[in-house]
Amino acid sequence: MPVPLPIVVGGTVAIDNVKTPFADETNLLGGSAAYAALAASFYHQPVHLVGIVGKDFPPQHLAMLESRGISLDGVERSESESFTWSGEYSNNMNKRVTHRVGLNVLENWQVKVPAAVGTSAAFVVLANMSPDNQLELLAQCTAPERFVIADTMDLWIEIANERLHDVLKQLDLFVINDSEAREFTRTPNLLHAGRMMLEKGPKNVVIKLGEYGAMLFSAGEPTQFFRSLAYPLEELVDPTGAGDSFLGALAGYLAAKGSVMPDFATLRDAVVHGSVLASFTCEAFSTRRLESLDDTALAARMDHFRNVTVW
């Protein structure tokens, strides 16, 4: 049996307020790192979470994360207000409008990784946050052998493009969604976009396609390529955090395999596991479905996905 490798997930931990055509929920657990850490915990524990919350952050959210084997030693508590996001989804649930963003504790946040975590973390997950914060976290993760994964968003492509390129040069795996990939590379063709991003430094690139799955590119001659479908959902409640759950599950699966040099077959399997686990996130608001998910239900959905995608 492989020995799981230590994993650290850094990024935002937030209070979300989400409105869909069917419901309106407030004071939810949100943030890229919260979703990613929770998803990773299904494959490997403990997961070390690095982030910052304010004095108003609901204690039950932190208690839930700890109950899932997530270490909060790297979560800073501030006397300021927590990072908040409020948004609304359209009728087709594919488009959303951001009504309000309260940066609050993030405005002057400087990442602090506990020393013991930084020297031992073989898998480093840079969830969605500013490239400056990603570089701060990465500089404090000094394990001699490590595998670094990062996500990003359109905001950083627009206002911190140069620093984002600095991040890419240090990555083993870059994760980005389809619209952001087109914006970042200035090409409409995602096959071209994937190869162009490999040229920017990462050894591997995943382009998330939402309800249509994901694409994996690995550097080499020729470029290795894999296309995964998404799990077909009959009911979509709230897609918030699905991409972050995908990121975390992918990272957790790789860490559980016990090697910082996964081969293409393992990366391919990780993409599938990420897609399937992320599907659960969409079935309830916030992290509620992940909180009730058990290994039996996850394994059953993996088996079903395997059966409906083989011919």
C-alpha cells in the first residue's frame, strides 16, 4: 500500500451568500481553500489548511472542517471582518452575477505557513487567491521533493498577469476553466490553449469544462492528452465551489498515491475522481452534500460513472 504524502491547501476561507432561481441561502461556508481541503480529505488526512478568517466567522464551519480531519493550525484568526462573497445564479445555473465582494481580512493578508507543515508538505495546493499570496505560500513550502498544483481566475489574469506567469513557472499542474484558458492564451481553441499553457512552465495542465468535464494535457513529444466527461446530474442545486472541489479531490487522490512524480495514468485517474467528487458539491448549497457524503456513496458513483462511460 502506498504511504500518503503530506498535503497543504492554501487560499480563501469565506462566508458566502448565494441566491439561485429556487432558493436564497446566507452565512454559508465558502472560499476556494475550504472547498478544496474538504474534498481532499476524502482521499487523505490530515489536510493542512492555510487561510485567514475574521472575528465574525461562524465557529460551526471551522468545527466541521476539523471533524473531517482538516488541520486548522494554518488558519489565522483576525479581529477584522471575514472575506465575504454574495452572488446570484441565472435560470440555467451556468451564469452567475456577483453582487458583493468584501475583501476585509484579505486586503493585507500575508500568508503564514506553520514551519512544520512547510518543511514536510510534499503536495502543495495553491487554491484560488492572488498570485502574490500563492507565491508567498510556495516560498514557505520547502520540502526537498514536492508536487505543486495551482488554480486561478479571470481577475488575476486581468490585473496580475505577470505575477501569474511567475507562479506558472513553478507548477507541476495548472488548473483553469475553459473561459479563463481562452482569455489567458487569447485563442478560442482549447486544444491549442492547453498546449500553449504548457509552454508557460507547468508540466501538466487541466482545463475544467464545467458540466462537460475536463481536459488534461501533459508535456512531452507528443503532448499527452485525456478528455474526461462530467458525472451526469439530474438535480443541480448550487454549483458554487464545484471547481474548487475538483481541485481538492484531484490533489487528495494524488497525495494518497504516495509519489510526487505521478505518471500520466495516475493523473488521468485523478481527473476522473475530481470530476465525480465535484458532482456531489452541486447537489446542495455550500459544502452540505460533502458533509453528509460517505465513502460508500462516493465509490458507488465512481462505479456508475465507469459503467456509463465505457463502450
